[in-house]
Amino acid sequence: MEIETICRYSLPVVTIVFNNGGIYKGTDINYSGGADPAPTVFVSNARYDRLIEAFGGKGHHVTDQQSLTKALTDALASGKPALINCVIDPKAGTESGHIGNLNVTTKIGPRK
């Protein structure tokens, strides 16, 4: 509901959703064998740009680099709440699954 807050206060915030259709990737298989989608898959073709429009902001739906450049330029120039729903390949943006690998390490060694 941060989008609603941004619109309520007319904040000049541009939100970009890199939409690959899911968490980690949008092509996960339900390994339980059931007909239900995997819990990491979101609604296919979700239009997050329409969410901000429901609250009075400006939504952009983009599927290529040129459209993203134009949408970002327009959104920043407007000074108004905007959301860019940037549709990417479902296999893009996959995290390694080892979130611990992102922890900062130092040269002085681990904490004791």
C-alpha cells in the first residue's frame, strides 16, 4: 500500500517493477504434482501499472528498452507519482537462492 501513500501525498516518486511473473522467476514448477501453480509464480501478465492508476498516479506498461527509457524520462519530468511495470523475461533476475552470500564480509574476519 506504499503506492496509495505516495499518491495520497502526491509525492514525486517513480516506482519501477521489474516484472518477471514471480518470485525468483516466473516459470517455477509445482513440485507437489498438483494442478495449482507454484507458490513463487504470480498472476501471469499482472498489470502493476494499473494499481497506481487506481489511486490517481500515472502507470506505464513497458516491454522493451526504448519504451522504458521514454516512460522513465516522462515519469521523472512529471514530478508526480508514477509506476513503471517493466515486463522482463520470466527467467531473468533469478537470485542464487543463497541469500547469505550477499552478507558483507570484512578483511578483519568474522565477529566473535
